[in-house]
Amino acid sequence: MINDFNNLDATRRAFKAVEAEDIGALYRFLTDGGDPDIKNDAGLTLLQFAASKSLYLSASLLLEGGANPNLTGGEHQYTALHYAAERDNAQMVALLAQFDANPDFKDKYGQTPLHIAAGEGSPRAAVALTEAGADVFAKDKNGDNAFAVAAWKQREVLDFAQQEFIDVQKHLSTAMHDQREKSAAWQSKNEKKLQGDIDSLKRHNPGRFKLGQ
């Protein structure tokens, strides 16, 4: 059993429990008052560590135990979603999204998890991220969106390694088109509603209402 959950030994045990997916030990850590967002020497939280290793069971228990999916850590200041994208783990992406992980959270380079999926050639994660509402038009510090990152990376790898980057671009191209259409439809709908509200106010206040005239 993990006692004195604030000491270094307990922290190491917690990370070992996550890595081994020792659910019993991890559960005891959490129920004995262990911090679900405690970090290791590399600056990773338990959840980030689980996501980086594709440890679904550990990640599930940590999220149920109150782990914050939107914390950043490690060299690149990734969230757990960034690590899931890096590993092309659509199941992990979906799990994190259920617990309100922000799909547009940016790392130290201004890259969202979708940028990471694009740069790693992770088509399954890219699909899961867009399904979770990721902004396909988000730009990093270089001014590139995820599609541009995938296209640039494709040119860097050998021919036999290009297919996954091509798959990411195909999906993002469709997603960009869909998001544009949804945005245009939303704008049109709200413009019509606004005009309707203005017309209604004009009818009820003909002598006072000046907006739009």
C-alpha cells in the first residue's frame, strides 16, 4: 500500500503503478489522498506519462480520480492530448476528450495536438481530434496550420513513409472544408436572426430605434 503519499518514494511507486497498470496500487494511491497531478523528475504528470505510454487503463483511473487533462509538462510543454496524438492513439484521444481535454491547447511552440498528429503522421489521432472539435485552422508560432505541417513533413521522409502523412492531409482537407461550411452556415443563420431582431425592434419602436438605418 502506498502510504505517506507526499514523499518521493510514494511518487515513484505511483508512476510504477501507472506503468504496470497496477490498478489496485494506483487506486490506493488516489484514495489515500495522493495527488493525481503529481509530476516526476521529467516534469510529467501521471496522466501525461500514461498517455505517452498508451496506458489506457491507468489513464482512465487517473481521470476518474480527478487528474487534470489540460496541464502541460515535459520538455515541450505537452498536454496529455499532445502525447496521445504523438502515439497516434485515437482511443486515448477520445478518452481524454470525454473528460474535457482541450483539443486546441498549445505547447511551447504554439502547436496543438492536431499539429503533433500532423507532424508525426498520425491519421487515427487526427480523425479523433477533429471529432473532438479541434480547430483545423489553428496556427503555430511559425504561422502553419496542421495541414501545412503534414505537407512539409511529408517532403522530409522517404517515399515508403509518406502514406500516413498523405492520409492526414486527406482528412484535414475534408475537415477544413466541413469547418468552413459550418462556419459560413452559422454566420448566415445568425446574420438572419440579427436582421430579424432589428426589424422587430423597428416595428415596435419606429420613432426611437435607429440601428441599421
